Amino acid sequence: MKNFYTHARIFRNGRFEEGRVVVEAGCVVPDCAPQPGDRVSDLGGLCLVPGLVDVHVHLREPGFPQKETIATGTAAAAAGGYTTVCAMPNLNPAPDSLQTLGRELEIIRRDAAVHVEPYASITLGQRGCGELVDFAALAPQVVGFSDDGRGVQSAELMEEAMRRAASVGRPIVAHCEVDDLLHGGYIHDGAYCRAHGHRGICSESEWRQVERDIALAERTGCQYHVCHVSTKESVELVRRAKARGLRVSCETGPHYLLLCDEQLQEEGRFKMNPPLRSRADREALLEGIVDGTIEVIATDHAPHTAEEKSRGLEGSAMGIVGLETAFPLLYRYLVLEGVIGFDRLMALMSGNPRRIFGLGGGIEPGQRADFTVLDLDARYRVDPATFRSKGRATPFAGWEVQGRAVLTVAGGREAYDAGRVTTTTISDKDC
């Protein structure tokens, strides 16, 4: 049986074209005539794009199901138009061995609504220090190695990790943070911080480790990806590294592109790590996505319980959710405002992460059928009460947005359906 997705505006080669996509056995196949028993879904002129990819999500399972589960997190991903997500390793137990990784993989196989590619930790226990994991044993089953949430403090340990990662052909995906420069801070060390009596996190705590790691990546030949860059210095360091031809890439999040510390409020939904930085940092990040320095937008979807996010800026846990808001926010405030074109947004949210991380899927014949159907005219307000994620903390609550996923197909399977598409089955009399 084949599935025909017809009357679509398909985004290919940087532009939309009228056409249809045909799926059989989970893969896209060349166009052909429907036969009895085939299904035809009429998209009615909606937009069909390669599935979105998020290389930085926290699904919290195993270990913290009160915050999120693989079932709820991937349901949120599907509703947000994502067909592949990469799961960070700050779990309990951390995926630092075949045994502990196996527990995570078992839940993924059982419960995931979309493709989930896990990271293994860099260090045992994901402590950012101590002993390294067995890179060779873990590499075949993971997308990369990361101690996200902790920076690897020792240059010697990070250099050895990079050498091992390079030997097995996997990237180091680094949370960059110098512990000695934190001084108990929890928001950006800027004007708002000082005016309201908070403790600040300086920009150097991020960019100093980015600088160190780029030098190590050059020395070792490791593929190196920087998580959630938030400072203008980090952007410039990556720009210079790319100009030298190094295998260096980076991501930033929607919140760093659309907000700065001038918009902070005394609520936990404005607290994340790295923190919202200055207006100058935000402008540098926007320049970075325009000129190609920043190749990936990732949500850093990090759900917590309502109680954990109810303690204000100082006491709340760090992290916000983003899988269900990323596309409509970025389409409304970057594309429709003329900051970037739709083609660049698709590169940042789909094409580039697939290429950099070696992920499959798409809309061309022979590829695994991963695509998203979008209603680009839909206008609405962000309402956390409607989220499929267990997390509700977002600084964008109440924002007006435009564009939403109405159908998400992952591996040929419809992972999310908003009920906007009419599907019929071909009978003998129709042929």
C-alpha cells in the first residue's frame, strides 16, 4: 500500500512547487499512479517541507518522568513539526555505558512518536570531570557525545575526549561553561541583574571555554559543535574557526534570537542556561544566522515541573520548553519581519542539522519519509495550557505567532495529525 500526499506546495531547492509526495514502506518513492487500496491525503494547498530536526532536547527519561517522558516529549516534538530530535544525556542513570544507554534505547523503541537519536555522555556519570566513557563501544548507537549542562573543566580531559571522538567518527557537542567564572550567578551579568540585586553570569564563562575547545578541535581534528551559543564573543570565535576551515559548528535557540535581558521578568519562565544576554549579544546572534556562522537553531527544550519553575529568577530550575513554539515564533518574527528568508529558516531547522549530524530522512525518492505539513497562514497566541509537553514554562506565553504544523510524518508514519487533512482509500472503481 502506498500513501499519496497530494495538492501540496512542496518546498524543494529553496522554493515552493506544486506536487505530491508518495510514500511506501516508510520511504519516499517516485511518483506513480494510485492503485486500489492506496491512501490519498489531499493537502489542499498546504505547505510540505522536510521534517524539522532539533539536535538539542531534554526528554528526561529515564530518571525524571515527573518533568517529561519520551512519550510526552516526542508528542510535543511531533506537534511542533519535528520528525527527529537528539536527546541530551542528563538522565538518571546517565547514558555512559552500553547498559545505561540500553535503558534509554528501550524506552525510545517503545514510546517515541518521532525519531530519537540519543547522545552519550563524555564523562562517566556526566560529571564533566573524572573518567571518560568508552567511546568505541558507544559510538555505533549514539549521534555524538555531550556533557550538556556541564562544561568539561579540564583541557587535558577534553583534548583526550576529542581524540577518542575523532577516532570513532562522532562529534563532541559541548556545553561551554567555566565553573570558576560563575560565582553563583543565575542570570546575565547586565543592567537588569545589577538593578534588581541578582547575581550575574558573565559572558566570559561561555566564550572562554568555546575559545579553548576550538583550539583543541584544531589540534585533534575532531568534529566540534557548540551548544546554545548566547554571546557575541562566541559567535565571532566560531566565525573565525569556520574561516580557517575547521570542523566547527554551533547552534543557538529561539529565545536568544528573540529576547534579551531587557525583557526579563521576575518569573522562572525567564530562567535558562545560558541566560538571556544583552541586546548587543542578541544582535550578534541574528547576524550569525544571516551570514551562516550559526548553522542550527535548536530549542534546548528543557521541561521542569510547575513547582520547580515557580520560585522566581533566583530559585527556579534553569530551563524552558520550546518544541511546540519554535517554528511559529521564528516564522512570525524572523521570516515575516524580513530578517531571514524561508529558505534560511528551513536550513537552520532541517537541512543543516541533518547534514552536520549525518541524520537521514526527507522528501526525495529513496529517503526515509520524514516531512511536515504546515499551515503558514494560521495565526494564534502561544498558550502553554495546550502543550503536549509536561513542561509549561515559556517566556513566550501570550505572544502572537503565525504558522503551525498540521501533519507530521516520521518514517512514513503519521506522528501528529491536527485533523486538517482529508484522506480516502482508492477503490477499484476509482482506477
